[in-house]
Amino acid sequence: MDSYPEEIPASLEYPNHSIACLLTKAAENYPNHEAIYFMGKSISYRSLLQDANRLANGLISLGISKGDRVAIMLPNCPQAVAAYFGVLLLGAVVVQTNPLYVERELQHQLSDSGASAIITADLFYARLARVRGEHPETGPLPKLRHVIVTSIKDGLPFPKNLLYPLKQRKEGFRADIPYGSLGIVAYKRLLSTSSALPVVTATTGEDLALLQYTGGTTGTPKGVMLTHRNLVANTLQTEAWCYKAQDGKEKFLAALPLFHVFGLTVLMNMSVKKAGSLILLPRFEVPAVLQAIDRLKPTIFPGAPTMYVALINHKDAVHSDLSSIEVCISGSAALPLEVQDQFEAMTGGRLIEGYGLTETSPVTHANPIWGKRKIGTIGLPFPDTEAAIVNAEGDFLPVGAIGELVIRGPQVMKGYWNHPEESAYALRGGWLHTGDLGAMDEEGFFTIVDRMKDVIIAGGFNIYPRDVEEVLFEHPAVMEAAAVGVKDAYRGETVKAFIVCKEGAEVSPEELDHWCRERLAAFKVPHIYEFRSSLPKTMIGKVLKRKLLEEEHTDTDKRS
């Protein structure tokens, strides 16, 4: 199709090997090149591969073998990268685990995945210990036989590694960890006593590489089964899209968490594929991000729209040199036009909107970075990726019609772990049914109208929250906005808008109502406005509308 830049091929070749081969190849071709930069410490590709090999051999010494599940519960730090590739080199299956999980969520994921080992940090040990119980072999997680514990200081340079424990003590943190009992091993000790020789495992593209749990917006989180082929394919598709990126020369800013599938593919896997330098930030904090861009000069900065909003509106942004940024891929939520324009003006780089799901490793669509793009769309399907719009019966719909977006391609999951019926339903007819409402135009660009479950039906009219949010975002006083449907005795549902104002700015509900009435059909205009200092979000900055609705229902129950 003419919409694609000629540099992007319609189809790619996907080698039948482990995703960990990307690290092996990068270490062969660029052994002395910086693989990771973390708070002043630089780690070469040679050193990273040695650590991954040592971890793989250490896991083997504990009895972990191909196909076993190994959970990784770490923030962005060098150990998170070495652990990921070490587990994969062994042929075991990574189970990425959010460090913010409460005990109930942690127990469900470790139990459901059948993880036999977990690699975590001392900061999280107490929570894990409570889940395991005093007698782990008879507790709720009897299969979890090994706990490998590291500390943030293990990844820090001198003298920060010496000062870090003092900082922890000052903050009142104590890690009473009974090393040597209950299957607990120190990460540092495990590596120091293990060989750095390569592990030989017959891993193919069809082998399971990753159990990535969904956010649970539709109920109990499910483990998405992603194979080595899925991850290799999506990394190579992303590389083809970023065709101007050069091997051994790019710097990737990792403010997204690597345990999220977006950060895992577009940052960790992509950086290693390009033999780039991965600049790790433990968490997203605006001053730290601005300082990192100004001082370290990253060239590629994937993120969520809320990240770019926060950077644009921070007082220090105007004093920071952000000109090194060349490419930003925005995912997880709709990217407002105003945010795109302002961020591109600040950096001189390109900020494009893409689309993906945990079930697709995750990216399926993006606007061309250097070719024709269409604001407000998720862009075009990746190479070898087919996308279509269908109705409730599964019939394909014509150009311009709104229906469910379905996808098939080499990055689409194998299915849901332990959920064969839900797998069959999600993949019915050979297509992944996304649950997102969208449309395709005559040039092949796709637009997401909204999540099927988020559509507001007021007085028989379908209202798509994104339409309302785009208008609210355009108001000069509004920094963030989220539109949801709330119960209404007359209309069934009505629109409620949650608003976060820019620092120092004020706007009344009456002013917003007037603003919206000039720009929206009357039935779409919010009837209720609630002003907040912040909106609840996931770790990657996606607004949790489910939580806003839960709070709304709770408030309603209290009032009734």
C-alpha cells in the first residue's frame, strides 16, 4: 500500500531461535560497547552476557531446567536485564511480576504460573515472605522452592553501592533475610560461584519464553503465553519500523518499567537487538527524566501519553536540552494532538502514536515515524500483520465502519496459560479479537474509537470517551482528562469527566461546559465534572478508568 514508506518491507524473515540470541550476537559484535547505564555505572555487552550466563548456570545448579517458570520481580536495574536473559538462555520461562503487587495479587500470579523460583529485591522480600508463610513447603506456594534476592546496591557504582545501605537505614528499612534457609540465595553469591560459560539449550521459536500477565481489567489476571518467535518477530518488526536507527549508536531511555511488555519489547529487546545503550531509570520521575535527557543524550524514548504530558508541563522543561530525542513511540492510551505538537516542538524529534496489546508482544500498529502519519490514528499494521474490522457476528466490515479490531500475525500469543476456553474464544476464527472498537480508512490507517466495554450509552446514543477527552485536552487549563459513563435515572448513563488542571491554572465546570458545547454534539457533553489533583494510573501511565468507576460506585453507595 502507498501509505507505507518504501524503506519498510511488507514481510520479514524471523529466525527460529531464542530471543536471548539477540544478547549473544550483540556481545559478539560489540563486546566493549555500553549495554546498560544505571545511575553512573556502565556495563558492557561482554559483562552483561557473562552475568546472564552465570545466572543461567546458577539456576541449573538449583535444579531449574528448560520449561520451568522463573518469576522476576524487580524494578529497572541491571539485575532485571541480566535475570531476563539468564532465564531465557537456560530455556526456562520468564514470569514478569510487578513489584507493586499486593500479597493477594502476588500469590495468585506465582500460584497460577507454577513458578519454581523468583528473583527479587530485598525491598520486596518481607511481602513475599508473608505470602510463602512460615513453612513454605506446606504454604500456599509449595512449588516456589527458590528465592534469589538482590539489592539495588548490587547494580550501583562505587561509592553509591556503599552509601545505599546507609540511605536504607536512615529511611528505616531493614531486610532480615534468612539466607541459606527456606530456599533463599543471595543473587550476588549465586553469580560469583557460577560459571560464565555459555549454556547449551535446544530452544526453538515455538518454545514458550514468557508468561506476561494482563492487567486484570476484565477480572482475574491471565498469563499471556508468548513464545520466542512472538518476541523475536515483534522486535524485528519494531526494528524495521525504526529503519533509521543505527546498530551500536542508539541510546534508549528506559523510564517505562521493563516488567511491562511495552518496556520489555520496545526498550530491552529492541536496545539489545540494535546493540544500543539502555539508560535505566528505577521509576518515572520528571526531574530525573529531564536530567537524564539533558546529560546523557538518549535518542529513543518510548513512553505513555501521561509521561509526555508531565514533561511538557514541568517548570524545568524549558531549561533542559531535549534535542537529542529523535524517536518517541507512544502507547497504552490515546495521544492527544496538543501533547504531540508540544513535545515535538520541545525536542525536535518525532512522537508517534502506536497500538498494541499484551497478547501481541505487544505492538501491532504505529504511525510511520518519518513517512506520512495521521494524527488521531494508531497508524498502519506492522509488517506481516493483518488487521480488520468485524461486526458481532465476525463479518468483515467496509472502510469507515466501526466494529471490533481483529489481528493476526507472528507476534500474536499462543494463548492464555491454564485457560483453554478463553484462549479459543479470544483467537476464534484464527484472529485475535482485541475488544477494541475501531475503524479503517481508505488508506489503511486504523483509528481506535474506544474499548468496547468503555463505550457510554446515553439515551440510546453511543458516546466514545476518546471524543470527549480530546476536546477537554484542548482547553488551555486542562492537563489531564478522563471521561467515563455513570448511572443516570433518565438517560441510563451520562458522561462524567475527571479533570486535572495545569499547575497554577483554574477552570470552572461552567466554563468547561461552554467549551464542550461549542465542540461536541449536545448528547456527548459531560453532565458532571470532578476536579482531581491526579488520576489513578498503571505503572506505565495508563489511566485506570475501572478504578474511577469503582470509586464512583462507592460514593454512590455511601450517598444512598
